[in-house]
Amino acid sequence: MSVPQLPLALRYPPDQRLDTFVAAPAGAIAQLRALAERAGGDWLYLAGPAGVGKTHLLLAACAAAEAGGRRAAYLPLVAAAGRLRDALEALEGNDLLALDGLDVIAGTREDEIALFDAHNRARAAGAAVIYAAREAPDGLALSLPDLRSRLSQCARIALSPLDDDGRAEVLRQRAQRRGLVLEEAALDWMLKRVDRDLAGLTALLDRLDRASLAAQRRITVPFLKQTLEQR
């Protein structure tokens, strides 16, 4: 008996779509969309520190592929470290694989060999792969030179942290998609006085969304301060 597929919005969060990504490098969204929607595009390697949106783009590419009728799978390698061969073999048959966090398996020879073999099988099968890591292939502590060589053949997209204007735009857009009234003064207050890590800011926005809905109040600076005091 087959297991019913979850709706697209439950598998891939609506906030994490290609057209909701803020300040992507020139041409990056077009490259990701091309690889997600049709066979034959250049495989991609996303590189950048934590919090720059690598996972957002991987999930967004999977959502774009499935919206176009293709099969896609996202795998955070931290969840499969030490048993990567089994995890990758279970995902064979997908048109697109999005593999997140290569840093985790760098230096673990069995996992590196498993990834190398899966890379070659995917290439032979005509599937597409998007990798993501904090470092470029040359910066990863890989023990398998052939794997480094394969990864280096991918087209590379380098991601950088957003500035305050970029963070503000991410929060503004998320609030608008939720129908959430977020006053500009409250937005400015958040950026100046709250941890500027984007993941933390978006988690705070989700919390404010729930609190404002429960209280039936706009998100003003006083409401923001009151909510934070309730931690």
C-alpha cells in the first residue's frame, strides 16, 4: 500500500520559495529554477556561512521541481551521517536531490565514498543534484580527492549574509504573506535590539504572529517589548 504524498506546502514551507529569496546573487535564481524544472542543467553547489539561506534555496528548488511534476528529495546530511549510503540509495529515482551540509560528512571516508558513488549514479541516471556547504569544495576537509573533483565540477553559487536592509525586507515580506501588520518602528526596533541572526529574527516573527493573533493587536514597539518580556 503506497503512502499518500503530503501536500507541497507541508513538505516545503511556503516562505521558502525561489521567488521569496531576498538579494540572491545575479543569475542564481534562474540557475536554480532551470535545474529544478528541467533535465540537463548544470549541477549546483551553494557555498556560504550559516544563516545565508542555503537551506531555503534547497527546499525552494525541491518545491519548484515538484510543482513542475518532477520528483524531488531534500536530505540534511547531519541526519544521515554514518549511514549515508543507505540514505542515498533510498532516494534513488528522484529527478532532483538537494543535499544539505556536506561539511558534516567531510573526513568520514565511508560517507564520502557513499556520496561519490551516489553522485556518479545520479549523473548516469540523468538526475540533478544541488549541494550545499559552508565551504567551497577546496575548503572542505575531504579525504577523497575524487569526490572533491566531482564537487568542483558543479556550478558554484556563493551566498553572503544579508545587511540590515536585506533582513528588514525578509521580515517585511514574511509579515505581508501572513497578513500581519508589522509597524516599521517595530521592525527597526527588532533589527537594532534583537539578535541579528536571520533564523532568530524569523523565529521571533513567527512568535509575534501567534501572539498578535491571540491578542488581536498590531505589532507595535510596546507590544514587541511586552512579548519579549514574557519569555
